[in-house]
Amino acid sequence: MRKKKNIKKKIVLTAIFLILIWILGFYLYTTYTNIEISESEYKTQKTLSTEEEQTVETIEENSTKIADIIEETTQSVVGISKLKSAGSSIFGTSNEEELGLGTGIIITEDGYILSNEHVTGEKYSKCYITLEDGKKYTGTVMWSDESVDLSITKIDAKNLKYVTLGDSDKIRVGETVYAIGNPIGFEFRRTVTSGIISAKNRSIKLEEGEKQTYMSDLIQTDATINPGNSGGPLITPSGEVIGINTVKISSAEGIGFAIPINVVKNVIESFKNTGNFEQATMGIYAYDKEVIPYLNSGLSFEDGIYVAQITKGGPASNTELKEGDIILSIDENKLSTMNDLREYIYTKKPGDTVNLKITRGKINKQITITLGKKER
């Protein structure tokens, strides 16, 4: 009897096991036979591959566009020399030191050219311009400002291709930039170098013999800038000029500086619209807080600009303004840098009045100044 019961028990267990196996097999069969390969899933995979290909193509297209933009911009880049070459072009075998070779950019179709003052010379001086097509002109410096090392020269030409100006207030550290200029001589004319914006609002001390000057609010870049690049454009990948190359640190590599284009826009607009610009002046020398460490004065302030010197007989000399004052604002416009002051003064004319808010220790004052005319 026990054997029969065991046999029955084995049969039942076997039957249950077989039923479970069948149920599992049926479930797996029905599940996987109902799975379909979705056409959309297949396409998604293909799209991923296509997107990668498009990304490569986009990079190549962007590179081509940038090259086209740079090529177009170089048509507005000119060579400038203080001395007249014996040949048909200043881009001869003479080097930069012999000819004072530098760079400039065409800013209007009728022949106004922006550059550095140390390249062209001061107001009313002559310099010699060679265009991209090799044509040579004698230029007259119509405006210059030593404090920003900028000048505007006029040549007798029409229908020139001119640059597009950008907004230097909107630049950011890390953005790609390109410098164009004429280092050394003919062999290297219109050299293009690339880099990034390394810093903004830089101040540097310049020493020429016993004379010390300061340049402030500069754009620092690691795009290579050589002596002949002075006056050339610093441009964005879209071809907009955001700075004018001016100096490099000779004791280090990859440290060059450009003057922000916004500081001179009002001057350019005046020449473009009227063919003239009368520069107003307050008759002061002032520094922003970035220059103060160079002065070893122990002075410290957060806002405004420091009045270092008042020109004798100038517009400010007969007012309550004193050396050592800090100008906080002009006509309610806050001042943080010297370029803030320059840009605003460039919008004014000789004879206009401006209202200054100044601080002198614990004393705050309002001072009115009638602007004079800057002759040179």
C-alpha cells in the first residue's frame, strides 16, 4: 500500500511540474511572439547616427564661415607707416622699425581709418596708408587722444569696405577672439592669430624713458600681438570689432591688450555723420581703482575715479574740484572706470556743462564744470 501511495504521489508531483513547465512555456511564447520591433525605435537609432554626422558637418560649416568672415574683415585692414616707403607700397622689404609700420581699420566707406595714436602720430600729422589691394594714400590724422592711444585718420578714397563694430561691454572672459595685424613687414602682412579673452578691465603701467603713463580698462587676450599689430582689430567669430590691439607684455608670452571699441564709438559716429569731431575736456587727469595699486599711495576706494591732477588754466581749475577728490558720478551717471568718463565726455561739446558728484573724505559735494575744447 505504501508503495502505491508513493507512486501516486510521484505521478501527481510530476503532473504538477509538467503543468507548471507548460504554463511557463506558454507565457514566454505568447509574450515574445507579441513583441514587435518598432519602426520608430529603429529610426531613432538612425537619427542618433545622423545627428553625429550633422554635428561634424556643422563644425566644418562653422569653420568655413569663420574663415570667410576673417577673409572679409582683412579687406578692411590697412597698413600704416609714419615714413614714406621708396617703393609702391609700405609693405616693402623695410622692417617695422624703419617705417614705423603698424595697422589700422577702415571704419567708413569714405576713408576714415581707426588706429593707435602711437602708430599714426598726433592730430594733424601725416602718415601713409596701404590698402588691401595695394593702393597707397597719404593720410591726415583728424583726431587723436593720447590718454586712450587712439586716432582717426582720413584718406581721399570712396566706396571702401569697412568693418562692423561690436559691443565691447558684452564680452565675456573665455570667448574666442582673433587679432589681425601687420607684424614685422611685407612677408607677414594681415597675419591672423586666435585666442580667447583672458580678462577685462586690465590696467598696465607704461614706461618710456623717465615718463610713466597708465592705460586702464583694457581687454587682455592671449591671441598673439606683435609690434606691427598695433592699431589692428580684435574681432569676434562673427567678425565684429570689439577692440583695437595696442600693446603686449614683452617679458611674457600670451599676454596682449586691446582698447575696448565702445570708448571711441561716439567719436566715430561724429565723423561718419558730420565729418568732424570737437573734443570736449574737463582738464583733469584721473585714475580708477585698478590703477591705484601702481601709485603706492595707500589710497583705497570702491566706486568712482580719483582726481590725480587738475590742468592749470583748464576748465576744472576755477571750480571747487580739488586733487584727491573722488568723482562718483557725472550727470547722474555712475563712474567705475576711466572709460565710463571718456565715453560720456565724448558725447559732449565744448561749452556744455556737466554736474559732478564727488566725495572728499567724509564730505560729499555737487560741482558744476563748463567743458573746454581740447586742441591737440
